[in-house]
Amino acid sequence: MNVLLIGSGGREHALALALRASPLLGELHAAPGNPGIAQVARLAALDAADHAAVIAFCKAHDIGLVVVGPEAPLVAGLTDDLAAAGVPVFGPSKIAAQLEGSKGYTKDLCRDCAIPTADYERFRDASAAKAYARGRGAPIVVKADGLAAGKGVVVAQTLAEAEAAIDMMFGGAFGAAGAEVVVEDVLEGEEASFFALCDGERAIPFASAQDHKRVGEGDTGPNTGGMGAYSPAPVMSEEIVARVMREIVEPAIAGMKARGAPYRGVLFVGLMIGAQGPKLIEFNARFGDPETQVMLPRLDVDLLPLLLASAKGDLRGAQVRLKPQAALTVVYAAKGYPDAPEKGGVIGNLAAAAAQPGVVVTHAGTKREGEALVAHGGRVLNVTALGEDVADAQAKAYAALGLIEFPGGFYRRDIGWRAIARK
């Protein structure tokens, strides 16, 4: 079977490696891909926003499955147009992708389906949002309704911060994504990410992870797309997983079906595990980044049939089996990230790092300039290691990181601290 993978980041490189290992795979194409993906797939100069061009490519190359990595093409309805053209595609429809594309949509679904989450209200007016925040008190969370590259959430410790965030969002900092805001209470507890594969009717657990959103060590500084992650998340016990499926995932899948928007694809469940059990922070409509980089090395079954079963709407009999080992990934970012990452820094000695036992290096924001590999984004590389536990995986990952030559980059040196401290 020929597969087309849409995307160009570390998540897509990890997906490409897992798909490449499938005995069912014929040719693997990626659009636009990156230099790392180019080592295992044929790159295509396709614009995912040009749906007609993507469909034509699929017809010309006998594509049996399209795997959409990032959220923007999903929210833009690429899956709908591919499905209408008879091309199987892994990922939710445009309306189902509103679970990520609109935080207000998700909060309303939670209210309708009794899914545990923070109390909230939706606003299109700054003065009304500020009045609500004052009534609830700080700390309080302010979220841009639409897609904001993982940066549209402010956990305000004071009312002044909340009001500034409201003004910033309504002031156009996130464009149309901030035309509406959600103001909600702060949830207390431990964060975790959980993933389930869905076929529109049912869902099966996939894996859990915990990431590190803050740019600085000790979880300080601004939020990012993620500076590192590990899997499994220790807080996700069998009991908690069962509750998440029963109280959050299954009601969401049933609720989306009842709304005429059956959800197919992977459902990324952002959780806060507190004294009252799991509560939903947010849904995302795709695999996480960098969570995918630590989940897929633990997968002990072929990924391709799972994605195809989800795309075709029949996960009956499908099973996810995971290796007992832990995996940990560290993001090597360009200096200046997340505000103004420096591009063009030369990267060297990747082969030595990737040759370390149990280590995988995935490209996130790189490009070729002649013979040189250079930084071309904020998050540049992911160094992932598989180990007997998080501490073992951490040691292997940092040993490999020390071999890479990238003077224009930086990385956190405490990824995995929470899991190790727990142990």
C-alpha cells in the first residue's frame, strides 16, 4: 500500500519511521517533509492547502491512505475533500476537527455530554470577558478560541494579567483565532496527555505521555509547543485510563456522533489529574508533538493497519500493544525560541548521536543548504531514547545530545524530572 504523509515536523518524522517499518507499506510519500523524512520517504512539493493538487497526487501515485499530521489541514477540511474523492484518510472531518479548532465548541460539547472540565464562559466582547474574570477571581485561564500554534492560552495569576491577556487576544495578536475567547477556572493537579484511536463509533486506548511546555528548566518561562516529553505518564494508572475512557473519551465520541460529526482519527486528550479524578483541559485532533516521538518507539504492533482501520471506520478487533520500556525525548531548539528563533545555524554530528543504542534522532525544523544541515524553525531536532525506565531513557537521550554540534541551539536539561522525582 502506498501512503502519503502530510506534514514537516518531528511528529511527522516519527510517523514516517513507524510507517516505514510496516510490511504492508509500498511507497511512502511525504509532503512537504523535511531532510530527516527524506531519508525514509519520497518528498513531494505539495501544498496541503491545495486540496485539488493533493487529490490529483493521490490518484497519480495510487495512494491507499493519507495520514494528516498537523491540525491546520484538518480544520481546513482536507479530509472531507479526500474522502469525497474516494481516498482513505486518517484524521477527522472539518466539523469534527472543531474539537481542536474551537475551544468554545469543545467546552459546549463537555457541557452537553457531562464531561468533567473547568467551569467557563465564551465571549466576543472584551468588557464582558473582563467582568466575568473579575467575578471568578484569579488565578484564571484565558484562551483564544481558534488555532494559535499552541500559544493561545494564558494562565493568569492576577486579574491584571487576565485583563491584559483578554486585551491582547481581542487586539488581534492571534488574528481570527482571537475573535472569541474562553475564560475558565484553573484546574489543579498533574497534567498528562492521553491518546485514543477512534473510528466514529468506538475508541481504543493508544498511549499516554507527559510533556514539558515551558521553555526554561524548572518549568519556567513562556509556553512553547513542547520542549520534551516521556511515555508512559506515571500518573496514568490503569484505573485513571479506564476513567478517562469512560468519563471523557466515550462520551465525546458519542456526543460527536449525535451531532452528526462522527470522529475518526486520533483523539488527543489533554488532562489534569486532581483529587476528584481526571478532568479535560482540551482536545486536539491529531497526534501530539513531541508526544508522538515517545509513544511510537514503544508501539509493539504495526501502526499502519491501526491507522487504516480508523480511516475506514472499523476498529473492531484492533489492538494496541506497547513495550514495557519508557521513552524520553528532548527538543533541541534554536536560540531565541519561542519568541524569535535564529535560523541558519549549522548542525553537525547527528550520525554519531543516532548511532547510540536505543536512540532515534528526528528532524523538526531543519533544511539543507548545499551539503550543510541548518536550523529552519524554532524546534529543530528531537533526540529520543528508549530505556528500562524514565531515568535510563533520560541518561541515554542526554548522552546522545552531547554528541550533536549545534552552537546555535539550546535544550532543557531536566526533561523527565517529574517522573524521576516521583520514583
